[in-house]
Amino acid sequence: MKHKFVLSVLSLVLLTSCYNNTLLIRMQEMEEGVRNPTTIDELEDAIGKYSRRVDDILIAENRIAIWYKMLGSRYVDRKMYKKALEAFKKALDYYPENQNIYYQIGVCASQMAKSSLDFSATGVNPEKERYYNLAVSAYNRALEIDPKYTGAAYSLSVLYVYELNQPDKAIPLLSSVVERQKKPLKAIFVLAAAYYLCEDYTNSIAMYEKIIKLSGSESQKNEAKRNIEAIQKITGSEK
């Protein structure tokens, strides 16, 4: 008896679905004045009319994609990163090859990782790790689409150097940024730190010297000088 009831419900759902589809087709035919075209002229006319419907759908979907991107940006402005992630994820359904969306996902995932706490106090935080992995994969995807995407290269390098303890992976990314730009001072600071953490003190000092040469900021110059002095103390090469 129970099986018969389930089958009856399924049959009703299928019939309702078929009815709705049939009704939709009939409504479209009435709107366009097209019904069972057979001649060449009728077929060409029907194709033209329904092509316009397709164009309308594409325009609508393009707008929806843009609105999801805008919604994500609004959430980012309010530091609602989890909501922003959801919006950017939906935007990817429409723009799967858009490097800017992947970059924004990386930004949001990084922020979510920083705010993920080990509430159970177990010493393990899988949620933080999951968000950092998402950020890394998003930045890397942005760079796959656009290898010269400076923002993605810089942000990924910051993660490698300051959060993930993988400074060696940041060096080629930042070296490329430094070569492309005239005064990439933020990138040079992170690159100097990456060299330092990799115990390549010579290149680290060279980067700080580059900052002293390029920067017009006294505070940046003084910070670079202090870092050089600290490295020289470690290596015993104080002047």
C-alpha cells in the first residue's frame, strides 16, 4: 500500500511537470505567434523570433552575473566575507574565466581563515586550513588566467610568507612583480622578508637597499635600514 502511494505521488509530480512544460511552450507560441512551423518561411521566421528570446536570456544572465559581483563587493566593503564568498561563488557560474572574481574569492577566504578560531581548543583548526587552501587555489587560478595579475601575485605571496610558512614559493612570484613595476615597494618589502626567512641574507639586504634607493618615504627608508642592521648582526657583518 505504501509503495502504491509513493508511486502515485511520483506520477502526480511527473504529470504536473509535464503539464507545466507544455503550458510554457504554448504560452511562448502564443506570444511569438509561432505554432508548428513547416514551410521554409515559417521555420526561418520561428528561428528568428526564438533567437531574440535567447538574446534576452543572455542579456539577463549577464546582468545577474554583474549583480552577484557587485553584491560580493558590497559585502566585502562591510567586511561580511562569508556572505561575499557566497556571492562570488555564484558569479563564477556565469564567469568561470574571470580572474577578478577568483582574486576576490582569495581575499575573502584569507580573511575567513584569519577569523577562524579553534573553539574546541584541540590545537587543530581544519576550518582555517580549508579557507587558506581555498585562498591559495583562488589566487593561483587568477594567475593561470592572467599571469601578470599583480594583485593576485602579491596577495598570494603575503600568504606564503606571513601565514603559511612557505616563503620560497613567494620569491618567484614577487621577483616577477618587481621586474614589471617601477616602484613596487610593498612587493619588495615582502620579497626581502621571503629571502630573509629562506636565510638568503645577501638578497634580503639587496632588496632593503633597493627600497632605500627607490622610496620617497623616510619611514620606509628607516625601516629598511633597521632591517639591514638586524641582518648584519645575525651574520656578523656589521660595518
